[in-house]
Amino acid sequence: MQRIYNDHIQRNTQSLNGQWKFSVDPEDLGWEQRWYTGLKESRFVTVPSVWNTQLDLLEYEGAAWYEKEFYSRGGCLRFCFEAVMTEADVWLDGVHLGYHYGGFCQFDFIARNVQPGNHRLTVRVDNRFTPQSIPAAKVDWYHYGGITRNVSVETLKGLTVLNNRLEYALNADRTTATCRFILEIYNASGRKITKSVTAALDGKRVYSGDITVSGHKYATITTPEFTVENVRLWDPEDPQLYDICITTETDDLLDRTGFRTVEVIDQAVHINGKPFELRGVNRHEEHPDWGMAFPQGLMYRDLDIIRDLGCNSLRGSHYPNSQVFVDMLDECGIPFWSEIPFWGHGYTNETAGDPVVVQRGLSMHKEMVKYYYNHPCIIIWGMHNEMPTGEPAMLVMTKLYYPYLKENGGNRLVTYATDKAFVDICMEYCDIICLNRYAGWYYKDRDGWLEELESFRQRRKELGLEHKPVIYSEFGGAAIYGHHTFDDLRGTEEYQATMLDKALRAFHADPIVAGFYIWQFCDMKTCRQMGLDRARSYNNKGILNEYRKPKLAYYIVKKAYNEFKDEE
Ligand code: ADA
């Protein structure tokens, strides 16, 4: 996987990014005609990319085939895909390796006994929607397709370390951490072997032990507990990271983590025991020229802007972001909300209760937890967004996901974003109540917030949930970049700026509000199903336009966020 540091020194890793053969398959002929035995007609594309940036494929929804030749010295090969949108079938030299569902998380397939020489990797990608898709076809972003993040092939030798998780609990004064590693091991040799596995944290060996694995099998090691004294905390003010190094005789895995607490005390989110008002924006990983195959250089640029704006937190709406971006947030101390792409308006009680949908959502949570567990910046897991949470199926779903994330998700708060503040029946199953509200845009006016806050305070009381803080997870309104009038018209930069200023000041002044994430960082392309409400086919609620040019609201928000910081 690509990180902002090397994650292997011993393991041979080869990037498969770059030029691939590509062929669309609008009539679904590929399976029958066995395109996985070699693409006859094709053009070249770059991976990672979305196919929608090609002029004749702007709106293409369907299957497409990718093929790449590469040389390998053979052995046991692991093919790693960081994201394929949305369904992927993978073949090596015409042999099917596996299938993966879900557009925003990584997955891998292992091929054994591969001979030295040239090989052909084929991927069939399908971005169509069905009633069981996550997200559903009605979603407020563009229907992209393609191999959107990095691809690599690793040569696995002997006993290998596929994944690690550092579980910890800090003592009351946060100076000592009681820890253990959970290590996922794979025997690439195929023989019965007994080998040692070593784990080091910040250069100090904390575990070493032998394990016996027979055949091509997986094994899990749960190390005995060990303590870390004089903990250097990961704190937004000073985000200290610890290096992880897991080694076997023939393999290694390098990672990083950080120690911190996050909890709710007196209706406020506390990081490391200190109240922390979450002041942020919602950000999609999208750019008009790159779609959701978002280049690393632009991630740095976005982060630069986000920090200039005075944000101290981010919501990764609406899906797991690239690992490298989350690595950057770890480094610069920006607490992050990570969620799966359950975006609600396309679902009914019936489709949200469909067992396939529920299981797909659970698998997405499992993948997100597996691959993002060690990131200290992730302080919130989001289960879903604007789903029909007034309906019984959503109660069943939320009651399933919430305990899963509490038990397995590490030291984090768990929530979901609701647009049904007054009819939602799931609020018991979250640590913070997160409201998506658009006063001044979809209803009421920009001065409606005080009334709104008062009504919700009452509602929270009626539900007996007064101990739960509230986050305004979305609010805002559209402005077309460069649109100014003498009148206070919706759609102008002035209207948006005033609206956000009023909202931010109302939230900041209210003790039940623990944080706020503006909708949204920048304008983004949306899909046809969103209808006429989206001028230019964009969601224009960005405080920057899609090319990251600031609107008036940018400066108003920056002023407010800096004032709030100065009050601390
Ligand atoms: C919702 C949704 C966002 C966006 C927003 C809007 O709150 O979660 O993705 O669609 O509405 O612009 O209306």
C-alpha cells in the first residue's frame, strides 16, 4: 500500500500504477467472450484514474476491463488495490483471483506458485447501481468508475505480516499505556514452518515469539500486554507519532500510531482530557480534472488551505479517504471523522433492511476498521449519513453497527449524521448526536438557528439524551463563485457568507454544541439523480469553488474560526 513513508524494507513491492490496457464493455460481452484471457481491442489509460475524464466516457456506467503486463520473479504474489469503483473481479493469467465490492476501501488477493516471467493482470470493473448498492444511485456526488487508487504487487516470502493493530488503554493521567498487538500472519511458503515474529514500537522490541503455521494458512497473534511509560501523546497541539515495525526472518511491515484519549465529558468532546470544540469542514476527495482519483500533490494543497482556514478537524464525507491523506492528518494533528459511503436519500425502509445491504455495510465497517485502526487522527467513526433513521430497519442496522464499532473500533466515538432531527428513532445508538440541518437554505431563514437549537434541546430532553452532545455535521448553502448582486439573493457569495457566519456564531455560543462541520469545503460535481436543484450539475455549497478558489465565505469562516481559537 502507498503510505507517506515506506511500509516495507524487506518485502519486494512493485507499483503497478501507470499505463494499462482498457476496454469498455457496455453490452457485457466480456465474461462470455473470456476477455480475461487477453483484451483484443483496447486503448491505453493511466492507473489510478477515473474513466469519466475521457471525453467519450463522461457519463459511462457499466463494465470496463483493465489489463496490465508485468514481469515477476514469481513465487507468492499479493495484489493490492487501494480502491476500485465499485465492483472488481481480478484475474492473473486468466485465473480468477477474487471479487471485491465497495468503491472506497483497499483489498488484496494472493496468488501462489507463480512462475518467473511475464504475467497478465486483468481487472473487470463495474460501477452500475442496483437496489442493493452502497451508496444507492441517488447520491450527491458523481457516478465515477475506474481503478481510482494505487495498485501494487508484493512478493511474499516465508512467514509474512499482512496487518497489525495496536490496541491500548491509557492510565488516568495518560502517562502510561497498556498495549498489545494483534498481528495477521500468512505463511507464504506453503510448508509447515516455525519462525519467530518480532514487534517493535519506536525502536524498542516489545514482543518476540515463535509461531508454527502449516500450509498456506493465515494465523493471528495476540501478543501479551506490555506497557509504554512516559507516553508522548498524539495531541492536535503536538501530534506525536510512534513507529511500528513488525518483522519475521523474511518479511516486515512498518506502520505508525499515536496515543490519545477521546471521550465525551459534560456534553463536550475531550481530547486527552481537554475540551476540544471541533471546527471543521466536510471534504470530498474529488477534483474536476481527476474525479475521485485524487493526486497526492493536491492533497497537500487542500490541507494547506484547510489549515489556513483555521479548521481544527475534518469530516471525510462520505467514505474512507486515501491512506496517504489520513497519514498527513496524523502528522499535522487534525482529528478526523471517517465514515462508510452509506448516503441516505436513495434508501427506503425496505432497501435499508435488505440483508445484503446490511451485510455490505458491515463488511465496509470491518474493512475501514482493519485498515485505518492505527491512525490516531481518526477520533470518530461514522456509520451512515441521512439514512431513513425514522424507520424500523435503520434501528436494526444501527443497533448492529454501533456495538461492532464500539467493541472493535479502538478508542473512538461512534456516530451517524441525521437529517431527521425530530423524528429519528436511532439516537440512543451513538455517542454524539450529529445533525445535518440547512436553516436558511432548505427551510426557515438564516436567523432560524436560535429557535432551531431550542427545539432540539427540547427534543433531546424528551428522548432522555441530555448527556449526549450535539455536532452540526452539515449546514450551509450554495453560492455560485463570482456571483454578486446588490440584493441579498440566494446563490450569491454574500448570502452564503452571511448564512455561515450566523450559523457558526449560534453554534459556538451554545453549550450543547460540541462541534460543527460546514457543508462543504469546495464545490463538487454531482450526479443526474440529484435533479434540477444542482446548478451547473455541481453541489455549489463549497466555500471554495471546485478549483479551490476562495469565495467570500472563506474569509468570513476564517475570521470566525480564528476568533473562536483566540477565545481558548
Ligand atoms: C446532505 C448530504 C450531503 C449534501 C447536502 C446538500 O446533507 O449529506 O452529501 O448532499 O445534503 O448539499 O444538500
